[in-house]
Amino acid sequence: MNTQWIPFHGTSMYPILKEGDRLEVDMSVVDFYSGDIVLYKDSENGELVVHRIVNKFLQTKGDFSIVMDQNTPRDFLGKIVSIERDGHTYRPVNSVFLIFFSLMRLRGWGLRKLALLGLLLTEKLLFHPK
């Protein structure tokens, strides 16, 4: 496994990733799946972005974003395998997000807000100690 630690900045992955978190990226991963949090290089501006794969077509978006990203799997640089916050290291849990994104597809912004509220309330359940 070829890993690197990088700092996280921004709000697009809130509440799972927060400003100041450190992320361990496995740069040797070649197989990516729905639910994985990935690091990719934006082909338009060259910035590094950390977002989640949200479907079988390997499209990505931030957990707190509404708009899908315009990238392709060839832009992927690696998969996030650990999150360090406040001196503790966790690994992300993908299965909860598959349920969350299914709820986000429901019609009506009220239901989407309810799904997001549920996600916020269960934040402690979303991480496993490494």
C-alpha cells in the first residue's frame, strides 16, 4: 500500500470531513466503488478534490453538495482510507452513505433535509476506530 497524508480543507464533505482533518490516501488503489471517498485532480483547474463516488458510473460529488462533479475515473489519484481528527484515527464507513444517497434521491427538499439531519445525528456511527 502506497499512502500519503494530506490536509483537508473545505465544507463540501461535511459532516464526515471537517476543516483541519488529515486524510490518509492510498495512492495504489485501482478499483473504486460507489461509496468510496476519493482524491482526484480537477481537470479544469488542476485543484485536488476529495469527494465521494455516488453511483455505479463512478460519478462523484461532495456529501454536502447538490451538483455532481464533472470528472472521470481516470482523474482519480487514490482512495481515502483513514481520517485523523483530534488525535484519533478512523476509517470511513461506506455502507451508511449508500442508504443516505438513496434517501437523497427522494423527491422533495424536505425529505432530503430529513435525510441530512439523520446523517448529522448519527455522525458517531459513521466511523470505526482504525
